[in-house]
Amino acid sequence: MTKRLAMVLGLVALAVALVAASAQAGHKTHKVTEVTVAGWSSGGDEDNLLQQVINVFNKTHPSVHATLQIINTNYGDAMTARFAAHNPPDVFYVDSYVAGAWEKQKVLQPLNGYIKKSHYNTKKFYPKLLGAFMHGKTIYGFPKDWSPLATETNNGLFAKAGIRKAPKTWAQLKSDAKTLQQHGVAHPICLSPDWARMLAFIYQNGGSIKNVQSKASAQAVNFYVGLLKSGLAATSSQLGDGWCGQALGDGHSAIIFEGNWLLPYMKSTYPNVKYGVSPMVKGKVRGNLAFTVSYSMSTFTKNKQAAWTLLSWLEGKKGERLWMSKGLALSPRSDVKTIGGRAPFLASAPYSHGWGFGNPNFNAAYTVMSNDITAVIKGDKTVQQMLADVAAALKGQ
Amino acid sequence: MMATSATGAAPARLGFRSTMVGARLREAGWGYGFALVPIAVFGLFFIYPFIYAVYISFFHWGILGKQAGGHGTFNYSKVLHDPIFHTALKTIAEYTVVVVPLELALGLSLALLINQQIRGRNFFRSAFYFPSIASSVAITTIALYIFAANGLFNQIIGGNKAWFADADTVLWSIVGLNAWTTSGTVMLFYLAALQTIPNDVYEAAAVDGTGAWRTFWRITFPLLKPAHFFCLVVFGIGALKLFDQAFIASNGTGGPNYATTTPIFYIYNEAFHNYDFGVAAAAGVIYFVIIFFLTVVQRLTVGRQEAA
């Protein structure tokens, strides 16, 4: 009886041990690495699409599980606090205007080692967009999408003034504005008191952020501010609107310079207003700005390989195709098509400069830019003073 | 017997004394125990960060801590020579000088109104206090809509000025907004003070045939001196800490044309836009010294009169 009991107990123990061992073995073969990916909310549609993209990644990559975190508060401040606590997400959005500063603060992981190891093809990204996330030859992120500026025109006001085509040059812009003014549009152009619009004109005149105090830059600023001072243009607040998109929809102005984000706004807010989208006006040369955001990796991530697997997939052909599937954004890759109606935007990819320009002091300098441009428009500061202030701020002085 | 009683009384007295000492010790222990918790919280969240801020103000300090470049008073020098910091000080001085008297005047007026035996007194008290407990972010956002170029305010007056987007009007718009939102709290302090004034003095004034206006200026206003001092210090310091309304109105730029750049905004900007926490800490220490000095001056002037 005792012998039989001992045998039964022995067999049970053996079975338990075998089950435990097999479970352990199974666990080893299916080890899943958790990674977090974070970004800000850009509305319900975009959040849902991003979750769908992450779900596809999780399905196709059983060894890595990505969890999406949407940061609804002030993204830059929230991320700064997480960096300071050495606890940021593994992969996250980086706006190009802050990329240089975060690179300098050493919170972004250089990706060159992973690119080399996995033979990742970076040539499919538009070089100027990728350049916004590079310092020298070091890559700190890949652009996930982007938007340049374009010239948008109110068809009704143009027809009333007998103008058939959108202006293509600065000279046409001025002459069209004068014609529109003669036909009752008090301020035909809506211009934002913002370097995020004016810098496009600086590039069109042969200036740049690197030679911001040059004659070409000063001429472009004078042209831009001159349009406002002459009354051919007005700011959205002068027109009684929240932003220039609203001014276009309300018919308070006939010409504006906005990005891809205007299209869903017009569709939802002014579905009956007919408007045209044309490439950005041209000065001496073509010039535009690219507002872009990257996926980058944290220097603190403990699961760097898994984070790279996620990042490279999101930025790869498959990930980008999914991301572009609803036409919410423009593709940063030449081998992934953007859904229709965005040709005037896409045309400017070769000459669009990534907003932020890789300058580590750009985030701080933008505060100076925003304040000084209003002072120049108001006449409290000269153009030369503003350009000197901005040049100093860009140098971190 | 006597001896017995004498020898018996001594241990009894000793026992009583030791019981008293024990009770006092226990009482002190409980007292210190209860005080320890808030002191620990105060130390952890106020004293320690302050000392730490003073420490980092002597270094180049980025997001991840100390950076190369030595140590010294260079951050203080940078702040003291920065024209934007000077502008911020000028802006906050103008703001405080206007907003505090306005808040006090409005709060006192409301308190005087509520202190009357009027119908619906409780409703008015709650209604006047409501803006004080509402989120300043929500109130500022609503104000931005109301005072926008095409907002309700302009539709009423027939104008088209964007009150919060114009460098000439933005600060005064914030003054108006904050005077309104803070007046409810001021009202409560004044109401409490008004209710401590004995009726006898008013009865004596009435017997003498003193009018309402004279009664207010000669009796009520002087007897509210402790409340004046308290409100001046508390709301004065509150005004000097202006940040959220300025941040929201300027969309985080401190503009237009630095019109909403306050010292606290300057500190925020240095820390979260420039990532120069050393400069931000130095600006914080300098501003602390300024506020401390102003409070001491206030104490020595208005406070001394109040004590007298």
C-alpha cells in the first residue's frame, strides 16, 4: 500500500516537473519584449489609425509587443520631464523644430549603428526631410510624415476679380492682390505674423536660416512686412479670424499660405467654399518649409533592439503604406505614394527645408522670432534689429 | 506617623511629578509627531527643491543634469544682463501695480454688497466666488474667444480688435480677467473681516448722524486694516507669479512683442524651451530675492501701521 502510494506520488511529481519544464521551455521560445511608443494626439481619426498600425505591427512581430501612449498634455514639457526622470517611452514623436535641441541634450539615440547592422535603406526618404533629424552624418530619427506650405486661393473671389490662375511669382502675387483690392477685397492676402511662414519667402529670395542677416533675407522680410504695411495683406486677427484658413473660408481674404492641414479643415468647416491649392509662390528661386515629425528612439530604452525593430518597421515601406492609407498626411518616402489631391504639396519636396533646420537652439530662437516679428510689424523694431536678435538666438546667445 | 506620612508623601510627589513629566513628554511627542508630517512635506517639496535650485544655478545644467563648462555665477550674470528679463520685470511691475488695487477694490465692493441684508445674499456670494474656483485655463480660453476680433465683446461694442493678440492691450486684458476671477476670494477675506467689526461703532456713528460714505471711510475702511495688509501681501505675491494666463494668451511665446513675458514665464522658457536649467534656477533665485525684499518692505510699512 505504502509502496503503491509512493509510486503514485512519484509519478505525479514527475508529471508536474515535466509540465513545469515544458512551460518554462515554451516561455523561453516565446519571450515577448515590451516597448512603448508615444506621440501627441492629432484628433480621433489619426489616433485610431496609429493604433491600427501598431496592432498590425504586434500581429506580425510576435517577439515584440508595442503599446501606444498618447500624451495629451503639452508634449514637449511632458517629454522633458520624462527625460529628466530617465524614463521616456522607447520610441516617440520628435517635432523637427525641437530635434536639434534634443540631440544636443543627448536624449535621442543615434541610429547609424542599427542602420548599418540591419542594412536599412535610408535613401528612400526625401533628403531634406531626413536632414531635419541629422547632425552631421548622425541620424537621430526618420520623418514619419510632413507638410510643406502651398498657395491656397478662394475661387469665388478670384472669379469676381476676373483672375483665372493662382499667382506663381511674387510679382503676380502683388498684382493679383491689387486687382482683388480693386474688386472689393480690402486685404486680399492673409499673412501670419510668424516666421513659420515668412522663412519660406526668405528661402525664395535666396536667403536661409544660416545667413539670416544677409541682404537676401532682409529683402524678403521687407517684402513680407511690406505686404502687411501696404494693406495688400492683413493678419488673421486683423481680419477678425482665428487663423488664415478661417479667413479663406469666410471670404475675408483670397490668398493664403498654409499646409496640408487646411484640407480636412475646409472639408469639415467650409464644405461649400470652392478653393484652389497651387504650389507655393516663387521668388528668385523656389523655396518652402517642411513641417515634419520623426519617430526617434530614447537613449534610455533598455530594449534598444526591440525599439529599433518597431521604429524601422513604422518607417519602412509597410508601416508608411499603412500610415498613408487614409490620406491624413504626406509620405516622407519616395517609394510610398500619398493618397490623391496632394500634388501641389508633394511637388515642393525637393526644395522644402525641414522646419528646425537641425539647429540645437532653434526651439529657443523661435520664441525670439515670434516676439520680434510682431514688433517689426508694429514698427517697434527695425528689420535689421530683428535679424540680429534672431541670428544671436540661433547661436544660443 | 508624621515621619511615615512624610516619607510616604515624597514618593507620592515624585510619582506625581514623573507622571506629569511623562504626560508632558507624551504631549510634546504627539505635538512634534503631528508637526513632523507637514514639516517633512514642506521640507521635501519646498526647502529641498529651493536648496537644489540654488545649487544648480551655479552650473551649466541641461535636461540630464550637470553639463561641461565649469561652475560660477555666470548664470546670474546672464540673467541680470538679459534685456528680456528686464522687460519681464517691467511688465510684472506694471501688472501688479494695477491688478492688486483693482482686485482689492472689487473684492471689497462685493464684500460690502454681500454684507448687507439683501435677498438672495447666498446666491450672490456663490456667484461672485465661482470664478475663483473655476479653472484659470478654462476661463482664459473662454475669454480668448469672447475677446477675439470676431468675438462676442467686439460684436457688442462694434469693434474688431483682438484684445488678447495685440501687444498694446493683451496685458490689460489679463489684468481685467484676473481682477474679475480673483475678486471672489478677496471678497471672502473682506467679508470675514467685516463681520468682526462690532456693531457698537456703527451705532455710535449713527447716533452722531454720520452719513454712509463718511462711516465707510472713517470707520469701516480703517478697521479693515489687517485685511488690507493680508490681501495686499497674499494677492501681491499672487500677481507677481503670473504665468498661466500669459502662457495661454500668447500661445506659449510670451508675446506679442514680449508683452506677456513675465519673470515666471522667463524661468519656464529658459527651462523648457532653452533647456538651460541653470539660467532658469538663477532667474528663480533672483526673483525670490526680489519678492522677499518687497514683502519685507511691505511688512515694515503697511504691516507696522497695521500692528499699531
